[in-house]
Amino acid sequence: MRVLVIEDDEELAQAVAVGLRRATMAVDVAFDGPSGLERALVNDYDVVVLDRDLPGLHGDEVCARLILAGSRSRVLMLTAAATTEDLVDGLGIGADDYLPKPFDFPVLVARIGALARRAHPVAPPVLRHRDIVVDTARRSAVRGGRRLDLAPKEFGVLEVLLAADGRAVSAEELLERVWDESADPFTKTVKVTVSRLRAKLGEPQVIATVAKSGYRI
């Protein structure tokens, strides 16, 4: 799951990013409206966490431009105001959800997870393949009743491959969906992560390498 956080309070933005990464999400951060809009239009994010009161370009305008551009990203609007009028305004311009500050972090994670599932409705909240069960809401993975101790990127790769339902997923797509913008596309990071994931999944192997196409379950 890939998330963009657009928040001008840098301390809050970085704290949210760290927490979401611990929840196995790939996170990019922007601190003003123009740079946030640019990132959101260039990259394919599952969810954009958007502060309403942004410098340079108001959050309402960022949301409106994303909708106009046909962005598939779900938008979770954050605001220090919590009146009914603010809620109606935020949802009225196209935001998918609305969360007033201050907020409980587990609630933020749950809301983002719910929006991400709406962004990709073909993927159910619980993904299964034979004896492998991945609960995307609880961020847990089990094989044969044994809980898998997966690093965030390993979990992300497994989630994307299971959601693909047998389709081959390229290394480029995995890099786009699981890593953030700081990832180097010329490294072997995807190959190494898949190798570690295979080792943790154990036998029999379920991740196949597809020549010139990538990987699939």
C-alpha cells in the first residue's frame, strides 16, 4: 500500500510517516500544496492523507485538482476544525473521508486501510492462497497456522502478489506499489526482498519467477 502525506507541520508529517511505515505502508511526504499536488499527479498512490490548511495551495484546491485530473487515489482530509460545515465542505469537493485533529493514530491507520481497499475493490480484506492467509486490515500473515514474521516490504510484496490473483507482477510495479519515491529503481532491492520472502514462506514454494514479466503466486 502506497500513501502520500501532505501536511505542513513537518514534525507531525514525519511522525505520521514513521508510524505508517511501521504498519507496512510505503509513505511519501510533502509539506505544502503545490509539491503535494505534483507528487500525487505523478505517482500512483492508494491513499492521499491531505491536510486542509496548506501553504501555497489550499487542501480543498489540491483535492479538487486531483478529482479533475481523474486521480484514482482516495483522499483522507485532515483538519484542525471539526464542525459539521467543515465536514460537508470537505466531502463535497470530493474527499473520501474526513478526520479532525487531534486524532488517534490507530484510527488513522484503520481509515487509510479502509480507503485503500476501496481504491482496489477487487482485493478482499483477507487474501488467501492454499494455506497462506493475509489479513490486510490487521497486517498479519499466516501459513499453515504459523504466523509469519515479515518485514514491512516483505508483507507489501506478498499482499500485492496475492491481490494480483495469479497475474504476473513486474519488479517495476512492485517497486511502485510497495516502496516510496526514495527507492532506487536500478538496485536489486525487489529481487532481494522476494528472495527473503520466499525463505520465510518456506516449502513448498509459491512465488514463481516469470521470465521477462516478474513474479506471481
